[in-house]
Amino acid sequence: MQMTETKKQQNYLKVRSHIIIATNSCHVNITKNKSTFSLNKGEYYFIEKDSAVTIEIIKIRAEEIPDFIELSQQDINDIIKIMRPFYYKLENLTKPDEHVFIIEIDSLSKELFKAIKKTSCSRLKLYKLACLFSKSQKPQLLFNSLVMSAAVSFSEKVRRLIETNTSIKWTLSLIAKEFHLSEIAIRKKLSGENTTFYQILLEVRMEKAAMLILENIHQIGSISSMVGISSPSHFIKTFQLYYGVTPKQFLMRHR
């Protein structure tokens, strides 16, 4: 989950993993395919992994932020196994239009959320997550979403390939060679998932760059090379266009 901060106490998140968000007192807007809607303050939501989704967080007070629970794909796979006896219906197993699901707020869901954040027992955490998901207003659709998301998309396969070595100067022809497909076929597959090779490449490079900058042990020239960009000046310009701040400003804001 990658966060970008602005001067107006606004943060922008790209949803790279499944998350549960407690909005608290913040204004939270969800954008996908140029369509935006707002989440209610003080509610819990499950948001499925989707690189096309952007979360905008507007803090009322600088010290108050939403709470997040980030879930790995393995977490999701295990939760599906727990919920499967109760919700698996082959005839109803279709991809829901929703990608955000509200979770009922009551004393139980509040206790579950807190317990999930604190527990160190992975097995107990999974059962509590399954219980929390069952508190969704649409538990069947949420379960369907989990099952459908378990299948790895082609864009995710491309992303994972690039992530194996970000220092490579990846091109569409290299990707096509790795997947034994034509460049046209690659474009069509990615277009069908509302993305492009160059968009994925940029996202992977900038996310990697942000992590390296926050480590604060590498020079800009080294970071530039580590994310496959030859020119440090071009890297700085690209980083600033992507995050809205220079690498130095990014580091200062996140210290």
C-alpha cells in the first residue's frame, strides 16, 4: 500500500493489497475509472485489491488518521477456506460490481477489529477476520469477491516479473519474450484489465524508489539505477511528477 502526502493533509493510496479501513474522523474518497464516491466517517470497509483504485484521505486533524489492516493473498486464501462452507455457491459465483464493502458497526465488529490489529497468532487472526467479514452488509458478495480475486490477473503477473529485478530496463518486447506472446497480445490483455505495460512499469519503479528513499542509505544516482532509470535528473523529474514532491522532500515528510 503506497501513500503520497500533500500539504493539505491529504494522502493518496494505491490499493496493492486487500485492506480493511476504519475511517475514524477522516474524509475518505474512493476513485476508480474516474468515478469517485465517499466513505462514511466512523465506519469499517473492506476494499479489494485493485491497482486502478485510489484512496484519498483528508485528515480533519493532522494527528488523526484512519486505521488499516492489510491482508496478504495468503490471508485471503485461508479466509476463503474458513468461509467456504457457509458462502460457497457455484451458481452464484460471479464477479461482483462492488470493490468496496461496508462492515456493520457494532460492539462485536469493534472488538474484532481491535483484536485483529493486536493478535500475534495467525490462525486466530484468520478466524477473527472471517467473523468480521461475515458482519458485512453483503457477506455473499464479499465472499465472491475474495474467491474471484484469488485468481492472479495477467497485469499482476507482469508486475511480479518486473519486481524480480527493477534494475532491468524493461521494455514491452522483453515482457512479450518472457511470456511467449506477441507485443499486441500483451497490450490487449493489459487493456482488458484497464492498464498498460508502461503504467505498471512506472508504478513498480516509483514504489520501489519510495522504499529505497525511506531506507535513507542510498544516493539518488544509485536509486535511479536500481529502478532502471539511467539518468538521475530524469529519475528526480519522474518521481516528482508521480508523487508531487522531490525525493528529498518525500524523505523529510516521512521521517
